[in-house]
Amino acid sequence: MHLNETELLQRAHGLSAQALRLSNPNPRVGCIIADAAGCVLAEGHTQRAGGPHAEVMALRAARACGTDVRGATAYVTLEPCSHHGRTPPCCDALIEAGVGKVVVATVDPNPLVAGQGIKRLRAAGIDVEVLPPNSAPARASRELNIGFFSRMIRSSPWVRMKTATSLDGITALDNGASQWITSEAARTDGHAWRARACAVLTGIGTVLEDDPMLDVRLVDTPRQPHLVIVDSRLQTPISARLFSAPAHGLTRQVWIYHAASDAGKDKDRAAALQANGATLIHMPNDMGKVDLTRMLTDLAKREVNELHVEAGHKLNGSFLREGLVDELLQYLAPQLLGRGAGMADFGPLQRLQDGPLLRFESVDPVGPDLRIVARVKGRGVFLHPAD
């Protein structure tokens, strides 16, 4: 089959999407190696962190088939890395393999790379084509890696808040009943969004009321996201089910951000939680609560790209009030519930224009429900600055 450049890059993007739940905290990258006629010689995508990147996987596939890639063109969805991280530089692997050209969809925002991979390839005599920033493959690569770009450019994860509500925005009745407002199909879809995140965040209220595991169970995943608990007074029970969630062969970190003192009963509880596997981070603000802005900066340092928030209306309200939410993932059930808890408690506002303004990214049926993905206006400007 002879494919043109557009088709080869589309195929490479499809490969990168296969790393969606796999490669965190590394970016999701696909690589196609093709000859001058557009025939695919080999392909690959990024594996688990510490494993081979897309370019190396494609080169391994070529060697396994006895295929000579000298003079061939490599199509990659993100600039080949140029530094020694968990693995050696991918640009060196391409140089050693003798490829003649590399087509790059978009430049890597990592300051350790950021054009250095392209420079090293060109210095080795390899022709490098970098697509325009607003080309479809470049935009697709950045969107797929929105959390990675956020962490590298803003030093903060991409914060996605998930809610499941009735059509009139109720997440629970006054008596606390909330299971289940949305359908099984919506819950399964929500687990797919959990699976792509580096970490899932909730508040102590949800932990105490629901005792959730907050892992991924309803879809297949090769790894479990880490868990973040916002627990100002350090009330997380030692027996909480969240400590028993399977890790799928990788250690799921439990990070508890708190504002409690380090004396008396707080010290004893802290020791017990640490013995249970939790990492405690003391990060108070002036009000004796967890400093959410500093927490996001700290999570970025812990290599969290996408942060999936599933919390109650109080913590949701705090995130929105402080302007920390980038995107809403809302499931709407075709039912009215009247009085009850809303999705977020913030305000009251004095003017209509004071509320966060959103832009609908997608509205799709999921079973009997609707899934809305809405981005806070201006939050993606770092991703597509020309928009």
C-alpha cells in the first residue's frame, strides 16, 4: 500500500493513541518508517515509562523483520528526544539506523529537548521536516498530549473535573443518595477517562462518605493512576478502601495533601497513614486549608500530566473559585431531581459575566446519557496560541 505524507502521519497518530493509557508520564508518540514510495516498513508507539519510545519500537520491528531502513523516512508525532532520561536519546537511534529523513508533527515542549532533537538529526546529515504548528497532525499531537504540554509549559497538570448529574445539575439528593444518577455506560466511559490520567483526585468528604477505591475497574488498563487526597485535617481512615486498590504491576502512589500540625494525635495519625503506604505532603494556606495552587505545582514536579478530579461540590467549588479547572467532563442523565447537592459550590456571583466561561469541545450520547467536554475559555491558549 502506498500512502502519502498526510496518510502516514494519520497512521502515526493512530499509533500514538494506543499509548493513551500506557506511557504516562511520558508523552504518547507514534512512529512510522516508510520508503520513498510510501510503503510502511515498520511502526511503533511509546511503551511504559522506562520502556522503549516509539522510534525505538519501530526500529526494533524493522530489525525483527530483517528490513533495511537506511535512507527511509521516519514520521513521528513528536520530536525525537535528545537527552538521557529513563532511556537513551531517540534521535541517536534514528541516526545510527541511517534513516534519510524525519518528518516531525510538532516540537517537544520539554526544555531538555525543545528543538535539540531536530538540531542533532540535522547535524548528522538527516533531512528534517517540521510541520507548521497549526497543521492538523501538529494540533492532534498536542491535544493527545495536552497534560504533558501543560506540565512542560505551565508547570501544572491539565485539570479535568468530572461530574455526573441530573439534567438540572444535581449530584446527590438531600439524603445523600447518588448511586446511580447516570447509567452503567456513562460510568464505564468515566473509567476510560480515569485510565488516561496520571492521577485521580478527590477530597476527604468523598472518602468519608463513600469510601471509594477510585481505581480503574470497568475498562482494561495496563496501569493504575495515582491517587491524590485533599485532606486538610488529616482524617483519612487507615482502613479506607483506597489503600486496597490493585496497582496492575506498578505502584500506585497515594498522596495526601494536608494542613494538619505535626504534633499530638496528628503526628500519630500521620505515622499510621505512612505505614499504610501513603505519602503525606504538608501544604497549608493562610486559612488552614490545603493550598490548591501550590499542590498543582507540586503534582507537576511529581510528573502528573493530566489530573482527573472526582470530588464533591465543596472541593469542586474551591477549584472553580480559584480558577484552577481547565476542562469539565460532565455526564448528564435524562432526569430531573429538584433539590439536592449541585456539582460545585461557589459564589454567590454579583454579575453573570463573573462565572467561568466555557467552550464546548464535544457533546456525545453515552448510553441514555450525554457526555459534555467543555474547556474553560483561554485555558488552552498555550496549546494552540494562534487560536
